[in-house]
Amino acid sequence: MASRVEKQERALYAASSVKTWRSTLHLILEDAIDEGLITSNPAARRRGRGKRAGRSRDRGPEKVITDALGILLIAERASLLSGRDDEFVAVVHKGYTGVRWAEMVGLETEFVRTGSFRVEWQLYELDTGELVRVPPKDDSYRTLDSPDWLSALVANHIARTKPAPCSCHGKTYVYRGFGAARTGGHQGAKLADVARRADVSTGTVSNVLNHPARVAEATRAKVEQAIADLGFVRGGTVSEHAAHWRRNGSATWLFTPAVSGWYPKKAPQEARPVPLLGEPWPGVPSRGRNATDRADACWLPIAKGLTPHGLRHTHRTMMEDLGTEKVLMDERMGHIDGSVSARYAHVTPGMRRRLMAGLTEQWEAALDARLAMCRRSPVRVLDELLRTRPAATR
């Protein structure tokens, strides 16, 4: 019966929608069986059908993944697009923990601990746009081990941003949302404000932003401190950031352009390359009127087709590459292996130490590769990481 209805619905609606409805019906009827209301599930699929290679008519494209260097470069670009460090920390955090998008958005500061992150809640976005605080998917509560460098990165981010409780849930979250970029007329620190605060000329501030090597170290530090104190964001600021990221907005205007180097189509504009000012490397997005005419470069794709969820696949692949035991990978991803053999497999401290050491090695190799491309970065948090790399790696 359910199969006949499904075939009728497929003729009228998208296959993804029909699949969601079928899965929802299956779960409802499974609960009815557990309650003793019915004895069988008419929406259950027959196991083993259509599973052999080439038999499925609805196979989608293979999920795009990247590697440790890709995560780092995407994080840097996302931060340049937003004009703040938050996106750099968040993308790296997601790439090295494999958390789901809603779990990362819903990470509260009280669950950030020394050497670990606790997945206790997620912020699930409804079709209405409302963000609801609910348990993680399939009750996948878990504690994620964190390498020392990642714990320090997130802890420094919290200390720098000083997050406050949001008005919608009354909870303090690690990551804030991002408001629309300023195109003029909004309140916020301007270049002249930074120059006045640092007691330098606007030309000096411009050089710090565009040609930092031309400015003496002491002057550059003074200007960077003024930028931090005023919350200045290049290309425009907003007086108040949104409390939380929106999946579509952040993926469309930050993550996807960072990955592909292209802004999406939005009427009346067609899809177009992200216009860049060529210096400092890897280029700073040009904004405002005639941004394209003023640009002198654009980004090449890093991993075209990669989505935020693709970073979850990437993390699993990175663990596979490190030879991580399946029981630890399942624990980290929040998956349950119902096989008999899985009942006899347990995570050991040695497994955890080897994984943390492997992820640290991948991170440091990515930093060294990025350092070989250019010794500095317009993203402050990454610039500090590059400047403090051991001399032997420079």
C-alpha cells in the first residue's frame, strides 16, 4: 500500500520530498508497533532491494570532500568574506570534529571543556526560520576529544568575542550569526575611526590592511589593536550580529563562495566570481559600488561542490586515512553500529591518543603548506598562527 502511494506521489512531487515523507511515516508506524497498536509496519521497505551497484535509479552524485589543507584554505576565505575571525574558527572546528551543522550552531559555551566538546543540544531550523533547541539527531549525545591546538583556538575565540546569552533561548552559544555586509549608511567603526584610535593616518591603516610588510611592527600592532578594540570589519560592519547563523544564508554567501570562488545567482545578478583586491594574498573581497571594476583577481575553486555537510564526510575520511578504529569513528560521528561484533568493540585511551596525534599532524602539515604559499594572512587569527610557527618550518 505504501509503495503504491509513494509511486503516485513521485509523479507529483520531488523525489527528496517523497523520501522524507516515507521515512517519517515509517518512524511513526514503528512507534505504533512499540506501543502495541499495530503488529506490522506497512511503510517498511523490503531489505536488500536495489542495493547492488548500478541498480538504484535515484543515485545522487558522490559527496565532495576535501583534505586538511582544503579545510584551512576554505576557513581563511570564509573569514575574508565575513570580515571577522568567527568563520575561520568555525570551519576548522567543523572540519576536525565532524559535528553536524545544527550541532555546531547549537554548541553552548558550557559544553566547551579542556580537551573536549560535549554534544548535548542542537539548534534545528524549521521551515519558518525558527531555531528550536532540541537534542542531537537520533539522541547522539557524545563527548568529542579535541586536540590541544583546537581547544586553544576555540577558547581564544570565546575569550575574544565574549558571547552573551541570546534573546531567543537565553543560552550562551560559542558562535554568533552574521548580519548583512554594510553597503553604506550603517553605524559602525570606519577607517578614520581606527586611524584616530591608533593615532596614525588613514593611509597607514590602509597599508596595514593591504600591505602589512610596509608598516613597522610596532605601528602595525597598534593599528591591529585599534581594529580589535573598535570591532572594525573591512568592507563594512554591522552594529549588531544576528544571534545565530542561518543554514541557507551562511552556506550560500560564505561557505560556497569560499569553496568555489563564485557568488551564486541572485536576481538581477547572474552567478559571478568573487571580486578580489589582489593584495594581501590570498586576496580580499572587493565590496561596494563598482566592486568588480576595482577588482584585480578572483579565487580558483578549492573543492567545487563541497557543502558544509561535506566537511562531516571529510572528517570521517581523514580518520579512515589515519587508520582510526571503526568503534572510535562511530562514537565520534554519533553513529550506532548494531552488529554483533560491535558489541565486543570498545574505545581505549590509546585509540584516542593516536587519533588526536594524527589530527594534530594533519593540522600542522596544512599550516606548513599554507606558510609556503605566503607567510602572512589578512585573517588575524591565522596570521598569528603562521607567525608563531617554529623557525624550522619557515
